[in-house]
Amino acid sequence: MSTPETPLKPDFRTRAKTNDVPVARLIGFEAKEAADGRATVTLAGGPQHANPMGTLHGGILCDISDAAMGMAFASTLAPDESFTTIELKVNFFRPVWEARLRAEGRVVRRGSSIRCVACELTDERGRLLAKASSPCRALRGARAMGR
């Protein structure tokens, strides 16, 4: 039930599927698919994403990896569940200046509460740019409310 203090929001899965996510609009990434513990996010990386050295900022690579992993995780949840990230680790393998980036997230292990997700980030030539991993916790009941 919705009250003035707790208005009903569209389900996070719905927002992700329609790319109605504020950070996605801000950075410019798009969710391409999410189902069965897998998800893909793309981004046309360019000068607007550069760090002071001129290469794509690591935080941008982290953001799209995190989005792909989160969507992969979310695709395994029941309708009344939500989740939270516990930790996020990214290994960067090569610098990027401008590229069509593809982040492919997948659930690696699915426990009852803790699930491990991973992501490979590649460019349009299929070169591996970074790998990310994250444990996430499934939230149920009151803990999932309002998330």
C-alpha cells in the first residue's frame, strides 16, 4: 500500500529493462538484456568519460560492470526480493580512450542469501579491458521494502 511517506515506485527490474535509471542516463549506458543470471550493458565511451590523463575513467568502467552484475543478480530474484552489493572488485587490463564497451555480467554462484557475480568488459574488437567481481546479498521481507 502506498502512503505519502512511502509512495509506490516502479519495480527496479522494470526501470532497468526500460533503461529508466538515473545513473544510466547520466553516464550514457544501456541495458541490452537481463535474464537467467546474465546481463549485458553497453556504453559508447568517449572524451566525456575521460580522466585527467585522457583515458576512460576507471569509475566509468566500474559503473557499467556494476550495472551488468547487478542486473544479472536481479534476474535471479523473486518478485518480493531485492539485493545489495557487499563488495566490488575491478581489475583493469588495458587503457581505453574511445570504444564501444560491452559489460557482460553473470551469476557465478547462487547461495540462498549470498551470490557471487562476475563481469567481463570488452571493446568492439573483443579485447578484454577489465574483469569485475562482487558478492551480493539477497534481501527479503522488511529488508527488501523500499529498495
